[in-house]
Amino acid sequence: MNNNLLYTVEDKPPFGLSLLLAAQHLLAALGGIIAVPLVIGNVLKLPTEDTITLVNAALLISGVVTVIQCKGLGPVGIRLPSVMGTSFTFVAAALAIGFSEYGIAGILGASLVGSLVMIIGSFFMPYIRKLFPPIVTGTVVMMIGLSLIPVAVDWFAGGQRGDANYATPENLMMASFVLVIVVALVQWGKGIFSAAAIVIGMMTGYLVCLAMGWVSFEGVKQAQTFAIPQPLHFGLAFPISGIIGMSIAYLVTIVESSGNFLALGNATKTEITGRHLRGGVLADGLGSALAAIMSTTPFSSFSQNIGVISL
């Protein structure tokens, strides 16, 4: 059957092309994966080494849970190309807990207990799906995307409001340059140039910044060569109010992930059944539980990578 896809789910592109498209997925997800730990670390004014611990664990668990989500492990995983990473849905609840006397330990403990909402809820997905028609899940996913616009605007401007170089003409011109390259390649590029538009745009922008001396390797020189994530580095605490707040965030994430999985099915021309939703949400819940044990924040599927798949 001709479904107008360049590659279907089980196809195996040439190694070089696979590597390039994998890099595109990685670059599309990387900012989101590290953003949540960085935001929490900055707002709570954590020591640099503690923020690094959150980021290291987020990257490792993202890779592990993505493999399980894509390939499946028993009943766990949607078995479609779904990239997993730390979720902004939990930031508000996490910060509320973090400012209390429980700190990071309270965030992780509440996250661990709250993950039971997704784990248990996954077994009822065929019934839960009936409560959330596409108009509901689509609206939730859209609102989550819209809520991230301020983050995108700040990064487009080159930092955070109040920074000395925020929204300087140079930053805005560079961001616009990369944006134009990506849009032009998507609209008029052929084959790999269209499919890899994001990574080509980012690489071009990086090389220009490198040539202009805007890239500093000072942080790389000072960093450890290897930094292994530390399980239970912050310990665990279980504030009741925090568990309630996290559980509500997990309920929202069930709706968000359901919408993402339905969009993923549309992008890959796959009919999403109750089994797909059950396996996908179960991977979300178990992945978030593992993230808490490994000292980082909860996980969910990444909608930006579904956009990459659509390319």
C-alpha cells in the first residue's frame, strides 16, 4: 500500500542517512531534555554540581526509556519512534515542592509515588481514551506547546530577560538566519535536505557562530571527562501535598501523551489501538519512576520529535 512515506516504521535507511536523521532527533530533543533540570536548578539556586547531577541523569534515562518505548519490553512501550525526555508539565509542581523544606528530595519522592498514577492508569487506557476525544487531547497538546513559546522567544533572543546581550541585533539576526534556512529547506529542499532541515540549519548556525568567535569551550574544559549519574543522590522525601500536586500533573501528562501518541500514529500511518496507548503510557510511568530513583525529574513523550518525524 502506498502511504506516501519516505520510510515506514520498520524500514532501515542507509547507515549514513540514519546517522544524520538520528542527529536531528537528538538535537531537537536535547534542548528540552536539559531545559527542565536547568530551570529547576537555576530557580532553586542549586549548587552547580547538583544541577549537573540532574542533567546527567536526565540524559541517561532519556536514552534508556526512549529505547524501551521504541522497541518495547514485554508490555512496556508503544513500539513506535517516540523520543522521551523530561517534561515541562511537572515544573510548577516541582518548584512548589522545591521551595518547601523538602527540597529536591521532596520533588523526587513525590514524583516516584505520583508515577503510580500513570502506571495504574495505563491498564485502563482503552477506557480512558473514550473520555478524551481528539478535540480534548489536541487542545491539551496545543496548550502545552503554546505555554513553551516564552522559552522559545528567550532562546531566540539569546538568553534570559535581563541578560546584557538579550535581544541584541546580532542575536536576533543569527536566530532569524537559522530559522530562514530551516523553513527554506522544509519548503523547497528535496530528499535528505528537506528531511534533515533542522539539523542542517543548526549545524550551519553553529559554524557561523564558531567563525565569529561566539562559541566558548571554557565550560567543556572544566567539566569532568566522565560523570556517572548517582541513584538517590538527593534522597527521597514524601510530602503529602507534593504527592497530590505531582499526581495531578501525571493525570495531565496522560492526556498529553495520548495526544502525542495519536499524532505519532498519524505521522507514521499507524492505527493507534488501546494496546499502543497502554504500552506507551506504561513506559511513561515506569520511566518517570526510574528517573526519580536516578535523581532527575519525570518523563513524557516529546511532541517536537513527532514534528521531526513528519518531515
